[in-house]
Amino acid sequence: MLSFLWDLASFIVALGVLITVHEFGHFWVARRCGVRVERFSIGFGKALWRRTDKLGTEYVIALIPLGGYVKMLDERAEPVVPELRHHAFNNKSVGQRAAIIAAGPVANFIFAIFAYWLFLLLVCLAYVRWLVK
């Protein structure tokens, strides 16, 4: 039973890291393209923790850690005041929208390269230390 709980906790942590990296990719590129990000959420359901920054982005960690999302300002979802229309996702160029959409998978790919590099570095260091003994 303890092994199952350990495996479940490990799965949730690993999934949480992957989801966070993925959603942060969308978030980071959206901000760089001038899109107003209304919410950055890890998980679904009831919010366990939330903060709002000075730009109005609400950061949320929710109860069910099986996903996440970045909610951007978009005129197709709800009416937008004229002063903020230039910050809406749907008013950005096709290239900017494509970059925002692609940023999540690209962030996961870069993270995978970094994780493998770190793993190999640690394994090689341990092996070299073993050889030197």
C-alpha cells in the first residue's frame, strides 16, 4: 500500500512539473507578444492557492492536478473594452498566435533536453567518482 501511495505521489509531482513547464511556455510567449494573460492555472476545480500580480494575472493552483490552462484575453470568448483590444489573443498576427500555441510543446521539448542532460551529467559524475576510487 505504501508503495502505491509513493508511486501515486511521484506520478502527480512528475505530471505537475510537465504541466507547469508546458503552460509556462504558452504564458511566457503570450506575455512577450503583448497578449493580456488573465489566468495561469495548474490543475482544475476548486482553487487551493491563488495570487494576482500587478498586471492583473491570477495565478492558481487547483485541487485536481491533471491539467492546466492559460486564459488569455480574447474577444471571441467575451466582450473586450476598446482600450484592451490590442492585447487580445485574436487580434495578434497569425505568426504571434502560432508562436503562442507552439510554445507549450516547445517548452516541454527544451525541458526534456535539459532533464536528460542533467541526468547524464549526474550519472557520469557518479561513474567517474566510482572509477577514481
